[in-house]
Amino acid sequence: MKEDNIIEVSKLTRRFGDFTAVDHISFEVKRGEIFGFLGANGAGKTTAIRMLTGLLTPTSGAAMVAGEDVFTRAEAIKKKIGYMSQKFSLYEDLTVTENIRFYGGIYGLSGRNIRSKTEELLHRLEITGVRDRLIRDLPLGWKQKLAFSTAVIHDPAIVFMDEPTSGVDPITRRQFWDLIYEASDRGTTVFVTTHYMDEAEYCDRVTIMVEGRIDALDTPGGLKRRFGAPDIDEVFVKLARSGSGAANRLGKNAETRSDESAANRPGRGATPPPGEGTASRSNPNQPEGGGAT
């Protein structure tokens, strides 16, 4: 595994019976990178992220995450990562403080560290006034930001987030990305799946999955130039219309440049890209089928 890579994936595949949810995907993620994993519902994003986090055994291929093999060291991977699922993992019948302390304990922090982290998170998220309120009584945006903060409370090398901004308003989504930037600035690698194509503009590099394949991989600017598109939404449309053969020729072998990385991310408080608040998805009410969930 290359020293500057935190994830290396080669021909990773997952089948459910006759259905191939993830089809021979290959890519690398560099340390400290914000790596976007984009695609419509049903593309296989969640299945891929479950394999990389040690929750699902691949059918074939190879993958290393934080120096650990996904086939033989799944439990070791879980100790080195943070994870935020589609459904917020906070306990509704616990208070804000109780949730923070609970997850601090789960991740093995000492009592002193948990107390320190609790106060730090409450002040950073500006929620000291609701520290004793039950999670079920908080607005969705607050829950989302708290869920992310508990996922990185142990300062993991990498945090995986599976469609973390689904179902929230555009302003809250932009505020949430400010938290992602802060985590990246602290040295945490961020691997985020989303079906909101405009969110690709916030990433250092992005992949676009179509029907279980990676059909494009590059920086946001590189993808737009390669496909002659004004935004990532249009890149996705062109990929979908061109078919898998043309898409693979144009995108799969794209040079994985890093010249448009952190220095060119939209700054905190910047105006969101055009189309903010719109999503490109196949059917918003249809889960990923055939096991690709």
C-alpha cells in the first residue's frame, strides 16, 4: 500500500445471487482527501461503503483501508474509522450529552477525554443550551451535525459518511459541509457518498457510479472539462446517456489529478454551486435494489 494512500481498491466486486451490485471497481484515496462517491439511488454506493467499512464481505477483488485488508482484518478496520449512516445513529431517548458520552465510550476514550470532548463538541456546535434535551426533540439539522461530530469524536484516520445530507434543506447541507472541511483540516480523510451532484463541487476528487461501475473519476473541474459540462449534474446526465462503453472510455481511465484539491474548494460560507437543493436520482422513493442498499 502506497504511503500517501489511505484506501486502495482493486476490482472489488459484490454479487447477490445473479445480481452484481458492485462491479470490479478500482480507485485510490489519498490521506487527508475529501473523496466524493456519487451516483443515483441503486448505483451500488452503499454496498461499496459497507465493504470498505468491514460490514460486508466482498465477493472478489481486493481492498485495503487504513492499512488493513477488508477480507481478513474487518474488525481492525472498524477501530480505525468513523462511520455515519444514512439514518442518524443517535439514540432518540438519550440526551445530547448522554449520546456524546455513549459514543466516546464505544470508541474507547477515557473518562477524562470523554468529559473534555463533550464540552468541546457542545461549544463548537453551539448547543450548550440543549445539552440535557432528548435527541428526539432536536431539529433535524442539529441531529445531523451532532451525529457527524460523534462519528469523529475519537479522531479517526478516515470517516465514512453514507448520504449524510439526505433529507435536509440546502442551507443546513452547506453548514454541514463546513464541519466536513473542519475535520479534513484536522487531518481526517473524508469518504462521502451522495446522490446530490452539486455536492461534488465541495470534494477534492469524485467518482461517479453507474449500475455498480465507476464510470468517471477525477477532480470536479477535470470532470467538467472532460465532458464539456457546466456542472457535475450535466456530467452525470451525459454519462447516463452515453452508455457504459463510452462512459468507461471517457471517464474510467481519467487521470486522478490532485491539482484542484483543498486550495480550490468552495470556502466556508461561500455561495453554493448552481442547482443547490436539487438532486439527481433515479427514483427518490426506491431503495437500492437487489441488495445494493
